[in-house]
Amino acid sequence: MPDTDRSTHDIVMEEQNVVRTLEWQADHATRNGAPCTGRLVRAFIPLLAGPSKVGQRMREWPGLSLEDAMPLRLAGGLHYLHLTGAEQRLGLVYRGEMTDADEIEAVVAAVVADHDAALAAWFAGPPQTNEAGRSAGIMAQLLWLSGRLGPRFELNEIGSSAGINTMMDRFAFDLCGVMAGVEGSPMLIRPEWRGPPQPDAPVEIVSIRGCDIQPIDLADPAEALRLKSYVWPDAPERLARIDAAIALAAQQPPDVDQMDAADWVERRLAEPQAEGVTRVLFHSIVWQYIPENGRARIETAMAQAGARATAERPLAWVTVETNRQTFRHELRCRFWPGGEEEALLGEAHAHGAWVEWFG
């Protein structure tokens, strides 16, 4: 096959991958209770054939556009225009008052034409979906670990974004009637519970901190608004959780270092660990955004730290992450000493609406 034919074939395959990505993301949003977002994302597909910078960026997207959450980057930019008052034509779509596919495609095309350069800039970085609802899956696993490793935990989060979940020591939790955290907190996490009852055990978070390659400052109104932009407009309860997080951060800012995840994990694991406290690495829907070499370094660092763990100074790795084969969000826990043990404890809604507990 001549080089020119192979090049054309590659281009066609890349565009087909982008279309599949957009269709999958639209279906995923709809299945997760966000039909308006699903309709919006599906209306991105005709942009691929147009002359806009936005269409070009999607058309020429390198590699795994789904793993990069490419559609959600553009969705965030459109929601930002709406939230700032710069663009109101999408309001009918966001409120579910416009459902006809052709009409939505026309509105999206018009908005992109008028804000092309600004929207194209949103492809530069991954979406910052700093969702407090995911902390339900983390706390559920801490309750489970409490009966095995003890009730006291030092929590360390990678991919902290604005650090919302590094304030989970100040959240209130109601997990199938099991209460944890701070009673009366403005951040109440109460997902729908599926499966057997949650273990009822004491949990004391003695310290909590995080890192992010580019942290968001919740005290900065512009940055907080950008964070809100990545929230699906179908989900007012998620927007309310952002407001609750801003209120908590105003009382005491989250402790988030600006640092590469692998560098930070290696540094944190090298620091002294208090006796009688389990050191925990945790993260939610971030692993896919860490480069492969960074993931390998973190795996190695945790394995080495696990080999050093003792009954007096245990180690755990607690995650709410996407299984890339099933696209289900799994609650998976690994812990030491005595050799690594691993448990798949449940699954959760992408934004914390429900937890299905396996136990």
C-alpha cells in the first residue's frame, strides 16, 4: 500500500475513534442520569466535518481520546460560557427544554462558531471533576479497613484538583445508616446504598493532605467557576456540593501540594509514619490521567513500602477508579503487612449518587 493510502487510512481510523468516543460519552452520561449532557455531547459529532478549530482539535486528537476525556473538555468549555453569562443559547439544552437532535446540533454549531478560539483552548487540559460524592467510596473502605488495621488513618491523595476530598475529615457521612465524620457539616454525603449493610466501625483521620500537578484554588472565584464548569448541568446536587466545599475551604484551606503524583508519593512514603496509624494512599477517577511511567513508579513505591509495613505501621491503597474493560467504577483496596492483600469491595456511581457494596 502506498504511503499516501496508509496515511489516509490512518486519518479515517482516527476520526472513527473520535466518533466512537463521542457516542460512548453521550451514552455514558445518559446512563448516569445526565440525558441533557448526553444530547449535548452527541451534537459534537457534526463538528468533525466542519472548519472550526474545535472540530479540527477533535478530528486530530492523538491517541486514546476516551481515556483523555476529550469530550468532557469541550463540554466544560460550553458550560463555562453559560455559567459566566457569555452564552445563553445552551440554556434550553441544559434545562431539558430542547431535545430534538437537529435543533441541538444547530445551537452547538452556532455557539462554537461564535466562541471557537475560546472553546478550543479547553482541550489543553483534562477535566477537573473534583467530586465530593466519590468520598463515600473512600470512607466506606476506611470503615472496612478499621476492623482489620485499626481505626486511625493518615490519608494522602493524588490528583487532588481543588483538594475537596482532602477535606473529607470535615464531611458528614450517612452510609446506609452508618454515621461517620462531623455531624452538622455543610457537606453531607449520603448516597443511595445497594447491597449488604456498611460495616459500622470507628474511623479517625489524624491527618489528610494531597497533591496535584495544577491545583485549583477554591478561594479564587474564577478558578472555582472553572471547576463548576466541569460539573454536568443535569446535576444541581453536584453544583451544591461545590458550594459546600468552597464554604469549608473558606474556614480552612485544604492542604494540597503542587507536585507530580509519582514524585509526591515517593516523598510521602519516605517520611516517618506514626505508630498505630495506617498510612493510606487514596485517589478517585485519576489513575487514567497519570502517565504510564508515573503509574509504574507509584506501583513500585507502594510495593516497596508494603514490604516495610508492620502491624504497628500498616499501609493501604484505597481507590475509586474506572475499570477500563467494563467502565465500571470500582472500590478496590490493597493493604499490608503480611504480604499484599487485595479486595474488590464494591462499585459506585461515577459521581457518588450510589454505592453498591460487596463487602
